[in-house]
Amino acid sequence: MVQRVVRQVRDTNLEADITLATNASQHDIIINQLGEEVSIVTEPERRDTFPAIALAASYLKLHKQCSDDEVVIIMPCDPYTENGYFETIGKMAKCVEKDVAELVLMGITPTYPSAKYGYVVPGADNGNEWLPVARFTEKPTVDVAEQLIAQNAFWNGGVFAFRLGYIMNIVRKYMLSESFEDTRSRYGEFPKISFDYEVAEKAQSVAVVPFSGQWKDLGTWNTLTDELHHHTIGNATLGPKCENTHVINELQYPIFVDGVKDLVVSACPDGILVCAKKETENIKKYVEKLEHRPMYEERRWGSYRVIDDTTYEDGSHSLTKSITLLEGKNISYQKHYHRNEVWTFVEGEGIFVLDGVTRNVKAGDTVVILAEHWHAIKATTKTLTFIEVQTGNPLVEEDIVRTTWDW
């Protein structure tokens, strides 16, 4: 989805300098998706959309040295939409440049009375491509949504435009900082609140630019499956008595589903979701309760997948990973204090370093790395895959010390 949005921004010649705001855990996978062509601002913790936008704005002001007059557009990365959406963003930017309002947002023309979206009620038609905003209504009931649509209300699609100085004045209410690094280190001082509540609904000068083209928020499995061309992805089979059911399987194990209606099944290394489509947005309430260590991650150097994570009766712990490096990529020169590792190479070739001594490795080789010994690995073929077995306690990603190695 992020590839699609970035491509559309460029296809519509917005001449935009793109910065992605995301959680720190997503940093490497974004680079794998987009390369080094975009700037990335990472939140050290989850808070909400206002802190995220405040951090991104601080990056533009304090790191990139953008002027207060710079026009900034905030938009989500998951809309399923057409190029007219991005042309509307261009109109929003021009409205800011003309000082039509301090805050300009996009209003999506509703296609049905939904309780999932916030609504923007416009003021009187002024004959321009923008309208003044009379008020906001956050996620009403369906009955209230019908009344709002009768008043020509728009869906709030989460797209905002303003000058950088406007948002920085709000940021400074909570934090005065001379550097982006300082702002990021104090990220927890920002209130955990949405941009709509903290900024949009308090703004004194707000305008809306309508958009009536194709638009869908792919923020839930329900809306995403509407756009999938196949009912199964991966190792999955649907029986003849399934209706409006989708199965997305990233695991090696087969999944068979039959006799169900309006269901989504999604299986990946991090867990399995089985849910009625109309209830899929409820997962947001449970995500933090379901969190555990990552079972699959993409990194700049490649990817890893946890095969087994077991704690034994005597308290000892083992963790088994399948790790794949891409050609020319390497894992940093590092050591651990609490674990020993055994690497068994199963595909490809590479250069292995242990305490300053290098050797070539290939499929079939095994190396043993004891705690507090420096080590690194670099792939010399298209891919290099090895099975890593960790033993010790605790087995956590934070048990690592890195330094440089001259390859």
C-alpha cells in the first residue's frame, strides 16, 4: 500500500518531498519497500496521530531546516484511491499558499452513512473550490450519519494541509527544543491524543476541499478483502460451502475452511486471525494485549523468521531462527552477554568473522559462537540462509553490543 501511494504522489507531479512517519519497528521494512529515496521519522513508542505529526514536523523544522512558510501535507499511507485524490491535495496546498485558512483538510464525499469515519460539516457555498468548515462530528451513529449527509457533510479522510510554522507553534506548547534528537528523546512528553482532537477541532480558521472520486480506507481486513482479486492467498483452500470468505496464509501449513460466511482468516508468523468481516476493526482493542516478540522481521540486510521459541522446565530457554541475508549485505560486528549461538548454513556462501578472524562459509557448514565473542557475517551469493539456535537467558533482541568491522 505504501508503494502504491508513493507512486501515485509522483505520478501526479506534486513535486513533494516525501517523509514517512512510522513506528521504529517499521523502519527497515519501509526501506526495503521504497529504498533510500524517502525520509523516515520513527516514533520511539506508540502514542497517537498528534504526537506522530508533531515529531514529523519537528524533523522538518529542526533537522531539515525548513522555513515556517513551508506547506506541509499530512496523509495516511493506506487509501485505495485514484489520481484525482492527489490532485485535490495539490488544490489544498494552493489554498494554504493563498492563506484561505490556517488549516485545510480534504472532505471525502460519503457513499453511505458510515459510523467508522468522522464527519466535516461545511458552511455556506462560497463559489470556490474550498468551503469554510462549520463543525466536526466524530464517528456518529448511522442514524446521525444520515442526518449529517443530508447537511452535505463530508467524511474526514485524515488529510490536512498547513504551514509548518502553524503546527510548530502548537508543538511548542508542549515542548521547547533546539534539536530533533532532543524532541525524539522526549517524545513521551507529548499528550496521547489524536490530531483531530488536539488541532483540527480547536482550529479557528479551517477550510475543506471536497473530493468525490474513488476512495476507500483499507485500514481494516473488511475493506481490504473487498479489493483482493482472489479469495485465497498462500497455502489455503476454501470448501464449496463458503460464502464471501477470504483466507490469507503466509505460513507453510495448509489451511482449509468450509461452511462459513462473511469471514476473514489471516495467518502469519505473528499470529492467526479468525474473524467475522464486520467485526475486524475490533482488533485495535486487543493488539497491545496480543503483542509478543516479533516472529518475522524484514531488515536492511534481509529477513528472519522465528521457527521455535521454547522455555524448558529447568528455566533454560532456546530460540531458533531462519535468517536470510541478501548479496553484499552483512549483519553488524556484534557480541551478546547472555546467549550462545550455533549457526548452520543451509543455502549460499558468505564471509564469517569470529573475534577478528575471517573464514569462508557455505551450505553445510556449522559455527559455534559463545557469549561475549565478537562475530559477523556477510553474504557473497544472491542469498545466504542459515539456521541460528540461541540458548541462554534472557533471549532478547536488546542483548547486543555492536561495533564496526572493515569488510
